[in-house]
Amino acid sequence: MLPQRRAIVAAKGPTAARMLRPLARCARAQACYATGMIPDVTLQSESGQVRVRDLVGGKVLVLYFYPKDETPGCTAQACAFRDAYQDFTDAGADVIGVSADSQDKHESFREHHRLPFKLMTDPGGKAAAAFGVKKTLGLLPGRVTFVIDQKGEIKHQFSSQLSIGKHIKEALAVVKSLQPTSPA
């Protein structure tokens, strides 16, 4: 058992609660239903610079920020989005992944895992910062998924390094809820 864990297990009452609070904060997945317009930032695509605002319009946009291509968690997340991609497109959404990796790395990652959606580069993490994507423990780039409506308004965001499947599940549920219902 780690020394910190031994100390927490041995502590009782308010002391234990104070010691556990930071651990709970680090591990907790966070869903936020805040609204707001997307920031005016650019990303790098295979065809050059693209304003994020130019990506919205006809469809709902699922924009997910992830730490790095070809790492276990990021590969699992990308493949989960790939496996649910038809569900997203059937619900009227487009999916785009974003990390600081180069376009060459993105292309290799896309081909290796047969990803049907675009991967874009965020040089220097400027777009991530503008979207409020925070680093985990101050070191690891954040893993946050945004659902953006056709007007460019953020309808949902979900942040978790570990609950990878929830990124897809929650995003798809929100995308489906944004679709107009047809009269019976």
C-alpha cells in the first residue's frame, strides 16, 4: 500500500475527509451542461488552417480533445468513436478529434485504426486553452469532449481521462437530444 493510502486509512474523522478530497477530485469524471459560444480559434488540418467556427453549421459537431496519438487511452477513445461513428452520422453529427500531434502522426493514426473522421492539430495547445481544456495534474493534456450545435453553441462538455466510454455515450445522447422530433 502506498504511504499516502496508509495515512488515509489510518486517519479518522475530519482528517481523513480532508485527505480524501483531492483524490476524489482527480479521479472524478466531470460533465458540464454549460452553454456558451465556441471560441474563435483555428486548428491545423491536412488542407491548412481551419477556423473552428467554420466547422459548424449544417450539422452538430462533436469536438473531442485528447492527449496523444497511439497511446492506450487515446487509441481506445478514437476506436470507440470509430465504432459509434455511424450512430453519430445517423443522428446528424460530425466527429473531429484534436491533439497537439502533427498532421503526419494524425494521418498514420487514422490509417492504422481505420478512423472515418478528421483529426486536427492544435499547435501549442491554443485551441484547447481557449476551450478551457485543463491539463490533468498539470502535466497531461486534457481529454474533453464538446457537443456543439449548428449555431456554434456548446451544449455539453465531458471531461475525464479515465472514463473513456462515457465520452462517446454522453456525446451521442446529447446529439440525439438536439435533433428535431418529427410530428407523429
